[in-house]
Amino acid sequence: MKTTRLLSVLLIASLSFASLAGHAMSDKAPSVQSLRGADVSSSDAESDAFRNQKDRAPIPRDFVQQPPLIPHTVNNYQITMKFNKCLDCHSWSRYKEAGATKVSLTHFKDREGTEHTNISPRRYFCMQCHVPQTDAKPLVANTFKPAQGVR
């Protein structure tokens, strides 16, 4: 009985201390600089107008293992569980006639490394990794330099 009471008192004391310490630390926390530039409760600021870049040659990569960027517009491209518009041009059976880059062999392997005859479900939704480019102005300054090996 005494042990239970002692444990209860210790638990209450430690929770009280943790609560006070957390409150004291929150007063010292630095404020976060938001890219949004506004309080989240305010209405959204209008986004700048931007255009998708016109179709062009493949875009050079800036680092090893970078997924290729999409050098054309993808407006109205349908990618669902049953249909993938990207494969109209990038599949192994059509890439030559379309003049497109073929899907990498890595896209046919599952997470265990087993090769399949169809694209792996985890690689099927192209725009999870491959992204189109726009002429939008950067939100923050960019000082990125390409990797030495790909310059």
C-alpha cells in the first residue's frame, strides 16, 4: 500500500515537472520562418502565374541516382491503377517509335529484387519521382551545385 502511494506521488511529481519544463522550453523556442508568409488561419495568398515548360530534350541530371526530370508537359495525363498515360510513349514496346526514353530496368524489380515482366506496383505511378518543370520563381535562394561526377 505504501509502495503504491509512493509511486503515485512520484508519478504526479514527475509529470508536473515535465509539464513545467516543456512550458519553459516553449518560451525559448525560435520562431519558424514560413515559406507561406502568412498565418495559416488567414486566406491563401494568390500563387504566382507559371507555365509548364515546352517540350524539349532530356534535362541533364544534377546528382547520381537522380530520377530523370520530365521534359514535357503532363497536363491531363491519366495515371490510375488501370491505365498509365506515360507508358503510351515510354514502354519498351513503344519508346522507339515515340522517340522517348524507355522505362529503366529497375522499374521491373520488386522490393526483394525479383525481376518481373510488368512494371512493379511501387514504380507504376511515375510522378512520385519524375516531375515536370515550370518557369516558377524559386521560393528560396538556391545555392545547389551539381555533384562533381555529373558536371
